[in-house]
Amino acid sequence: METIKKKTRARDTVARWNSCGFDVGLVPTMGALHQGHLSLVEASLSECDKTVVSIFLNPTQFGRDEDLDQYPRQTETDLRILKQMGVDMAFTPAKEEMYQENFCTWVVQEYLTEKLCGAFRPDHFRGVCTVVAKLFNTIQAKCAFFGRKDFQQAAVIKRMIRDLDIPITVRVMPTVREKDGLALSSRNRYLSQKERNSTACLHKALIAAREGFQSGVKDIDILLGLMRERLNKGGGIIKPQYTEIVAPDTLNRPETPSSSDIAAIAAFAGDTRLIDNMPLGGKNRDIYLNQAGNERV
Ligand code: PAF
């Protein structure tokens, strides 16, 4: 595995692969890799000829009072894991490489970014869109892999590539969960044991909305009520920020829910902000780790 810090070198390497006719897959990450990231890497390794994983803790997507300083950093461990998996390139630029002096050009998406998490994290998606567009320009991949846990992020990125004619296909892969349903996130390691013991109620709340819908409840307020009821069973430790049901393409709350609509939650456990979501209908395609896990991390 090549570890590359410079954009020009990364771009040249990918251009060489493209000229040989290889399909290149990109997995953008902020490091602190867990099994959720690794499932994206596995998907890229199996679908593409060459896999690039970017590790860049993007400062511009963190608000002033958010957790950039505490965000876990473990680049050496991440690189060891990626090498073992057979990744072709790790792209690990420094902040100055991604954001040159006097950087002042942003990708700002309206509408989808104002909803759900965007309503509480005003500049977050500006930072995400900008860095992802820059990564897409540097690593000219055929396919990029994102997790469904961040389904708003995936919807925003899909809209960005459509609106800006970026020639890449986005693949959104299933959420990977602990055995009790907690969606894997690099932020889970902030949780105290007491907080961790309460977090399963997010998953239970999503399941409650799904089961309600599937047993015939078609009133959004009732479904949202079922979600909140389950979250309240988090022993007072879980503080919901939002509970919503939205259409996957518009992120609007539908008048009458349908099976493709998504139940979504953001909640705090102590200072740790957790998000999760699940479609109301269809098969639950999420991946649940068994007790021992098959974790590499
Ligand atoms: O999902 C993430 O880890 C980040 O938002 C991303 C897509 C790598 C951009 O920094």
C-alpha cells in the first residue's frame, strides 16, 4: 500500500491507474477506523480494481463548539489495518495540503443541508461538500463509498454530484451495528459505560417506528410518538435533538408515510452526539456484529 500525502502525487497515481483501465474506488474517511468504515473498504475492494482510502480529519465540517480537538486520531493503527486489508493507496494529506493559505472557495448546497442535522450544525455540510468535492477532484475514482448511518450526508453528496456534474458513482452501504443495535461511530468511544448502556434505545426507537408502520400505523405523529417513547426509556441519559420521518430524496416529512421513508434520530448521550436512521419498510439490511464481533479494530 502506498501512503501519499501530496495531492499531485495522488492524482498522478490514480490517473495512471485510470489510463490502464482500472476501476478505482474511493472511501473517504476522517480516520479512527471502525468496522463500519471497514465494510466500505471491503465493498470497494470487491467491486473495484484499485481502492483508495482517504484519511483526513476535516476541520471545516466541525462547528466552533464541536469535538474537533477530542476527535480520535490513530493514523498508524488505521494504516496498518488498511495495509492488511489490501488497500492500494492511503491518501493522508495534512490540513495545509487540503486548505491552502487564503482558502476562500466553498461548495454550498441549499435546501437538503438545512434540514435534520443541518438545522443544528449550520456550516457542517458546507465543510463536507467542499472537502468531498476536493477529494473527488484529486482522486478521480469511478465509485465512492459512504455509510448509510450518515444518510443525510449521502443524500447531500449525491445531490452535489448530480448538480455539479461530477463524474462519479456514489454507493451507500448498510449501517454496521453493535449486537444491541448501536450504530458504529468513531464517537462511540467517548461514551462512558453508563451512557453506553443507554444508547440501545436509539435503535429501539427506530425499530418501534418501523414496527408501528409495518403493523399499519400511517399517522406520522403516532410514529414519532412511538420513537420518542422509546428514547425516553434511555433512563434520562439520552437527550433527543430531533426525531423525524422524512422522504429519502427531499428530506421532507411526508403527509402519509411510505415504506421508503426514513426514520431518523439525533440525540446526545452526555456530550456525545449520536445519529441513526432506518427505513420504515423493506428488509432491514443493516449488519449486526455478533458478540465476539469480527472486528479488526
Ligand atoms: O463521513 C465522514 O467521515 C466525513 O464526513 C467525510 C465524508 C470523510 C468528509 O470529511
